[in-house]
Amino acid sequence: MATFHLVIASVGEKRFDGPAASVTFPGTDGELTVLAHHEPFVTTLKAGTITIRGGGDGAKDIPIEGGVLEVSGNRAVVLL
Amino acid sequence: MASLKNIKLKIVSYKKTGTVTHAMEAVSAVKMRKSQERALAGRAYAAAALSVLRRLAGTADAERHALVREQLGKTCFVVITSDKGLAGSLNSAVIRRVEDEIRSRALPKNDVVIIAVGRRGGDYFTSRGYEVRVKHENVGDGVSESDIRMVTDKILEWHAAGEIGACSIAYQNFLSTFEQEAGVRQIVPITQEMITEMVKHIRPVKGKYAPAASEEDKGPDVYTIEPDADEVLAVLLPKLLNTAVFHAFLEAKASEHSARMVAMKNATDKAKEMAGDLTRTFNKVRQASITREVSEITSGIEAMK
């Protein structure tokens, strides 16, 4: 399965930095899932859980309290 | 002439001082390296936030957001100094820059609000009658998010209430191990230039962590923005403010440690020099007393002949 690069970072530290196949985000307008080669896209996130799948070792949940998601050029960045 | 015993005691005490300052130098060197590494780790975040903002500024009416607009009101200065001294001219340089800035903008005292991070700056501005609204001490070397929030939440609150119009942050910029420079940087209103500058400055100019190749990102020009640009900006701009403050904190920390390292190195050298000088005096005094005794004995013998 095609993967893309995912970075989840808060001001002081990186929470996640690596490949992922499918990631589900808690968007402010509803849940959304990003796959590889998604179109360029920016949205805000609300409090919830980010679920990362296919990034090597099964599904991984990362709880967040909101942030901004940017997808561009097969790369997704979450600013917490 | 001082007695031999007194000189001996002094030599020992200088040597002990030298050992202590040498240890402090080594500790500061390690701490400095850690601060630098942390500053670099946060760089990706700032760069990503910038790239989003840069593109949003193109697509949407970014000027509509309050944090970007010019606004009338008091001027806030965030002054980052160290809690402890023994760091050369580090703190006085920062304080002087802030005073220069206040003077050059001709701001009256009651139009200035100070957020003091670090005891030195807080004490200075309090004693000179400035309005020091927040005093924050004991920022750890790690610089936690709560340390940053202490500052940015206040700025956002006062800005939203219309109390302050602009905010600048003053700190020692870390150029290299032996070179730091006190600087004042505007953080509110947020401008694109300011963030570009900030990302550029996260790496020191020289040394191990100096920039290698250019890390400009080439993203798309057009974005799908949900729900809309205003909402995204409302979330993103405070985050940029956090990032700016976070990096100022880290720069200040790295500068503090390197300034202290240099100051302690000078102290160690000086202690060695003093101990060396005193040892020479010690030898001279000892030789003089031996010569005196010898001449007393010989003259005694001469007298008995």
C-alpha cells in the first residue's frame, strides 16, 4: 500500500515522524482520513485521537487537543 | 613581607577556586549543547507553520486577523534574562537593548508593559518603576510548553482586550559559542518577514549546527482550506506566537550557558595566573629568609674568629 510521510509536532517535540498508509484525523468539520497522494489541503483539528495505520507496526493512536493539519506533496504535517 | 604560611594558604585557595570554575565551565558546555539540540528539534515545526502561513497569506485575506493588524495601545516587552549571574555581560546587554528601544521609540514609562522572564531582568525593571506585570522564574533548560504559555497566553489576552498594541521580545541571540548578541524582535503584530527571519535564525551562524543546505520547501500554490482561511488562521497564528517565544527562550538558554562557559573559562585562567604569581612570590620570600639565615650564621662565625 502506498505510504506518505507524516509528522506530528508540538512546539517543543516531535510526537510522530515516519511513514503512514492511512491516517484518520478529528477535523473540526468531522472525521477525515488521509491516504497517500492526497490533494494539498489545510484544515483545523479538534480534540480527539489521530489513528495512524500501516506505518510499520499496526495501528497507533495519538490523542490531541486540537491543531492544524497541512497536507502537501505526499506529506502531512500536524501542528499541535 | 607576608609570611610564608599566609602565601601558601592563598595559593591553595586560588587553586581551589580554579577547580570550581573549571567544573562550572564543563557543566555549562554540556548544557549549551543540549539547548542547541533542542532548538534544532523545534525547527521543523516552525518551518511547517511558516509554509502554511505563507500560502494562506496568498490565498486569503490574512490581514483580517487581529494578531496581524496594527493596533493602538501599550507596548509590551518580553525580557528574557537569566536567574543567576556569573555569565559576563549577558543580562546587562539585554537590559540595555530594551532601554535603547524604549528611548528610541520615545515611549513614556506608563506605556510600557514588561513581562520579565528570569530574575535579573525582573528586578532591574521593577526597581526602575516600570510596570512589570508578569515575573516568571526558574525556567528549566528543557523549556516546557507551560513556560511558553505563561507568556503567550498573557500577550494574547491583553492584545484581545486592546490593552497592548504591539509586543517585542528581547533576548540574547546565539550566534556561536563565543558570540552572542542581544536583540529585540517584534512578535505582535505577526508578519511574514518576522517568521521567515525567525526560521532562518534558529540555527546559529557558525559551528556544528550552522545551516547546511537551504531547506526551503516547495509546496503547492493552491490549497483546499477547510472550514475557511479565517478559522485556520485563528488557530495557526497563536501557534506561531508560541513558536516565536519558544525559540527566543531556547536562544536565551543557549546564550546563557555559553556566556557562563566563557566567563568561567576566564575565571579559571585568571585563577591559574594568580596562583602562578603567588608561587613566584612564595619562592622569593623563602629564598630571602634562607639567605638571611645563612648570612647570620656566617657573620656569627666571623665574629668568633
